[in-house]
Amino acid sequence: MWQHELLTDIPKRFYSDEEGKLFDHCKICGKYLLDDGTSYFIEKAIKKYDGYDFHTTIFEYAVCFDCHGVIQGTMSEESVLNLQQYYAKIMKEKGNQPIVIDINHFDLDAWLSKCFFTGDPVSQMKEYQLVAQFNGEKMVMNTPPMIVGEAAMEQMASLLSEKTTDEMNGFRDQFLGPDPELEELIYGKKLLLI
């Protein structure tokens, strides 16, 4: 059954921090992303500094739907199953209720003020990831944007097989590095591609 996409303008927090504009090309294949009907994902990793009202974007990228599928396809069966069980457990704890958003009264800042998985407030995190789905110049709200906090990242990273960890590190090395700050902050950590 075909589902109508709920679309809204792309908020500034999903613009490229490096370039100050919309992401316009897939980080992997270079495909242009801003045409209507082009589905893609944006992921950013944010680091906050103790004692300061300041944060840094550790990495950011946009990846088209096709390349995202290829990346997901490199994950081991064990990792996929573990992550599916983790998500099912979280949704069961939330009462297995579908996520319903009133697009006319949606408060993005409130929604993104806590980790989707743990409920931990962003204000108490040192690092977190910001993830959302897009279609051309619009954000897709059928799958709302989410914050993945450091505790959830650690939980999910522990579920990844060695093969998947190696694949994620290979992606990081090929497409995101080697920026000195990136190497200092995430070298040795498991990169999660949601």
C-alpha cells in the first residue's frame, strides 16, 4: 500500500555546517539530491564541551537512498538481527504505539531535545547524532528526525559484529577522514550508520 509522504521545509540544523547550505550531493556516489523524488538521509555527529555553551560538528554527510541501502547491505546478518531486536525492545517499552506527529503543531526543538531511544536529554550529553530522512528540498516527517544519544550509540555499537565494525570503520576512513579532530574524537569508536 502506498503511503503519502508528509513533507516540511528543511530546518537550518540539517544544513551543512561546513558549507552553510543544504546538502546537495550524496557523499558516496555524488548524486544530486535536491530534485523532487530524490530520497536521502542526513547524519551529523555533534560534540559538546563541558562548561561551555558551544558544540562542534564532528562529521556530517548526506547519502542517497540507494547508497544507504548498499551500506546497510554490508552489515552482517548478526548485526542486523541484533539491531532489529534492540529497536523492537525500545518500541515495546514505548508501548508499541506508532509515532504520530501533528505536522501543524510540531515543535522540532522539543522533539530533538532528547534521545529517541533512551529519553536522555541532549543537555546532559557530551556527544550525540542527529539523523533524518529527506526528499529533494523537503524533510520527510513520516519517519521523524531523531537524536541518538551517546548511551544509545554505545548500546548499539556493542551489538555490531566485528565484520560490521570493520565495514563502518572503512566507510569512515574513506568518506569522512582523516580530519585531525575527527581522528582524535572518534578513532577507535564504532561509527553507526542509522
